[in-house]
Amino acid sequence: MRVALGVDHAGFPLKEAVAKLLQDLGHEVVDFGCGGQSPCDYPDAAVPLARAVARGECDLGVLMCGTGTGMSIAANKVPGAYAALCHEAYSARMARTHNGANVLALGGRVIGPELALDVVQAFLSATPSDAERHERRRAKVRAAEQQARAAEAPDVTDGEARS
């Protein structure tokens, strides 16, 4: 699998351990994060990573910032990216299985490295359920996403936008 990895300065301490785990599991790591602990902005990693996952350039993504909240908010602005903020394995597994999440967000200041690795493994090992009830719910989310995009699109007639 190609797994995108993105961090800001607060998530950087977990980056090396997560990248090593991904490589040890045989995954290709595509790095979207900052290279150190100098302050950087979480959307600068989250948005490009989410786009790569939504386009299918990467299979899944893992984002890390201080709490994981900023990364998950930013990633979820990208259509086709479904980021879940998880701090334990059960939620990570259910986010993939039930909700079809394709991006995991972690809080580097919230969980330690060993727990983070467990959460990442749970997320990676799960697959979206094809049970009708889960697919029906995910389809409703996709429909809402499409409606939001359509509402934002300009109404164009003869090449001019209406006001």
C-alpha cells in the first residue's frame, strides 16, 4: 500500500516511529509533512495529503499534529477525503470498517508512541464493510458532499456568472 504521512511540528515526534512501522509492514511511505520541530501550519500537510488520498495517488493517509483536531478538520475539507481523529484502536478500526475513513488523524501531544502505533495498525488492517447498512450511510455522506460542491459552483450562463 502507498500510505501518505503528514505532520506539523507538534506531530513530528511521532513521525519517525510511524514511518518505521509503515515501512516494516511493507508499505510505501509518501511524506507530506514538515521535516522538523520548527513551527509550521497543519493545513500545509493535511490538504495536499488529503488530495493525494482522494485522487487515489495514495491508498490511505496518516496525519499528526498536537491534538489531531486541526489536521482532521483541514483534511475533511477535501472532497473524497474522510479523516477520522482516533486515539485508540477500536475507534480507528470502526472508522475504517463502518465509516470508510481513508485518513487517520492522531494527536502527538495526546497519545504516546506505543499507543499511536497500535492505532495506526488497527486502522491499516481494517477494511470498509460492504454490509448494506454501512454502505448506505457512506453513500449519504457522499451525496451530502456532492450537494455541497454543487451549491458552491457558480451558476454560469453564456460564460458569465450570475449574481
